[in-house]
Amino acid sequence: MLEELVTAGVAVGCAGLVYLMAAARVVKQYERGVVLRLGRLASEVRPPGFTMIIPGIDRLRKVNMQIVTMPVPAQEGITRDNVTVRVDAVVYFKVVDAADAVIRVEDYRFAVSQMAQTSLRSIIGKSELDDLLSNREKLNQGLELMMDSPAIGWGVTVDRVEIKDVSLPETMKRSMARQAEATRDRRARVINADAELQASKKLAEAAAAMSDQPAALQLRLLQTVVAVAAEKNSTLVLPFPVELLRFLERSGLQAQAQTAQTEAEQRRRAESDRAGAQGAGADEVGADDVGRTPDVDAVDDLDGVADLDRVSDIQEAPDGLNAGHGAERG
């Protein structure tokens, strides 16, 4: 009898141990347990830790509550400005309701993946190429809103969506490279033209200042010579500006004009002195022979007076000679 009791106790203990092993479950900290009892959802979700289920009646499904990083396969589409691009992205999501993730959707990971692909194709068709390349933050927010709305009903929330890469055709890459090169060339030319304009204004101001002081041009020339000679060169190139030649030409013309003016004044003084001397001689001749003296006061021009005096002298000379011969004969 005792042996039978011991045997029965051992059998019950073994059965209990087997039941315990079959019913015991451990839910990890980042998991939640969803129990389906005879195919129906149990009232509460099992928290992390040790839990028990009824073997053969309950079925426990563990749902990971961590943030899942899911890459979205590259999707090829046509943008709104008719450019074929290939875009891939990455989705960050997590389960917020374990029961909905198990009951409402068959496979929430596959559902999120397919939704991400379709949303990415949709956002490509609604956007332009420039937005895909430069305004990705706005596109990421649009993708997140498009995916988050249906995912809430699955017990899943989308944390963020990031566009990883935008692949362009080779022809488009070459076209964009030429466009960028042309843009940089245009900017370089504009900057160069602006610099030339500013330099020309400064040079015009400098030329105006040098025209007021011609000696400044000589100083500038000497400064240039000093700057060139500062470097150890065997050959010295001396620039000779055209403005200096014009300055020297103007200086020579002014000197010639002054010389001509001085000679003209001297000539006028000599002519006036000669005219005065001839007038005095005519007055003496008139005192000796008044009848033969011409009317000099009627002549206004000094040159005319000189000519009349010469004529009078020529006329009086024979009379004087005749008078002398007559005296000798007498």
C-alpha cells in the first residue's frame, strides 16, 4: 500500500512538473504577451515577467515593442516635372498596442513595408526633382503622415521616415553638371564685371586727381619704377604713359607760345622806337624847309609816317646836293 502511494505521489509530481513546464512562460521586458484562449482574445495583455497559461487551451503570442528599423526597397518613379528617379528610404516604427498588432493585421511588418513602398511612389509622383534633392525634410514629413494614418488602426505608430538616396539617370547627371557649371561661370563673369566697374570708377577718380596736379603722374611713374626694381630682375621695363607725353607736348606748346608772344612784344617796341626816331628827324627837316615838309599829322598809322619820312628824305636829298654845288660855284 505504501509503495502504491509513493508511486502515485511520484506520478502526480511528475504530472505537475510537466504541467508547470508546459504552462510556464517568460515575457521579456521589451515584449508583451497576447493570450488567445480557445481562439478568443483574453481580456488583458500579459506584462513582462513570469506568466502562466493553460496548456492546450491558451496560446501566447509575444509582440516586440521595440522600435523597428525597416529599409524600404528602392522605388522607381516619374516626378511631376517628368524626370525618372529611383528613391529608397528607411522607416522607423514601433508597436503601441500589442492586441491590435496581433488581431487587426496578419503581419504588421509586411503591412508597414508595403505601405511604405506605395507611399514612397506616391510622394515621388507629387514632387519635383528639386524637392527630392534639396527639400527632403518636407517630403519626410509627408511620408510620415501618409503612413501613420492607416498604421494607427494596426496598433503601430510610425516614428519617422527618411529618404536615403535619390538615383538619377546618367543623362540627367550630365545635364545638371552642365547647368551647375554654367551657373558658376555666370557668377564668375558677373563678379569680374563688377570688379572691373569698380576699378574703372577708381581709376577715373585717380585720373581726375592727376589731371589737376600733373606732377602726380611723375610721382606715380617713379613709384612704379621703384616697385619693379625692388625685385631682382636683370631687365628693367620702364613704362612710359601716354599722359606724360601729352603733358610734355602741352608744356612745349605753352613755351613756344610764350616765346612768340615775347618776340612780338619786342618787335612792337622796336618798331615804335624806330617810328619815334624817324618822326623826330622829320621835325628837324621841317624847321629848315617848311614848304617841303609833308603833312605828317594827317597820317594816323606809325608805319605810314615812316614811309612818308622816307619819301621826304629821298625828295630833299637832290635839293641839298644842288644847293651845295651852287655854293661852290658861287
